[in-house]
Amino acid sequence: MALNLNKNLKLYYSIKEVAEMFELNESTLRYWEQEFPFLKPKVSGPSKVRQYQEKDIEQIRLIHNLVKKRGFKISAARKILTQNRKGAETKADALERLIAVRDELQVLKKQLDYLQ
């Protein structure tokens, strides 16, 4: 059996780690858990520590794309995700790819400017 080097070995992420991934406040994530019923991280112990899995992070990525990047209100984002989740996923993926391409082109432009 071959070793899969691309596989993420971490199973759970803290609320702080997830908030940092998306440049959000922890309170925003807790609020989104109330507003989006499908966003349910594992809660353990008497102190109710949230443990986010990859599936939860994917949900947050979609919500973040709709609310923070595209400017939808919470109610509109909830409606989009319940009625047309596949379309929202496709658009989020396309937007992320376009941003990555733009960033790479900006780096190349700076390198070309430096050579001139």
C-alpha cells in the first residue's frame, strides 16, 4: 500500500484555528452555527469545546464565500445553500481558482517588472 502524502492527517480543528483560516472572529462561527442548521461541529466535554472536521470546514467555506466574499445576507445565503447547494459549490470553487490565478499573475508581473 502506497503512502498518501496529500492526505491531511489532522482530524479535528479548534474554533480558533478555523477562525484564523477564514480571518473571522470565533463569535462569527458560533453565530453561523445558529443560522445554518447543517453546520454542526462536534461539541465535547462539559466546557463544550467545538471540534471542526473537514466537512465542517467545507460548509464554512461555502458560507464564507456567499456572505463575506459575495455580500449575500445570512437569509439569502441560507436559502441558496438549501435550494441550490451544488451551484453554490461550483461558483465558490470557480471563484477560488480565479483568485489563485490572479495572485499568480500578479507575482509574475512583479517578477517581470523587476527584470526590466
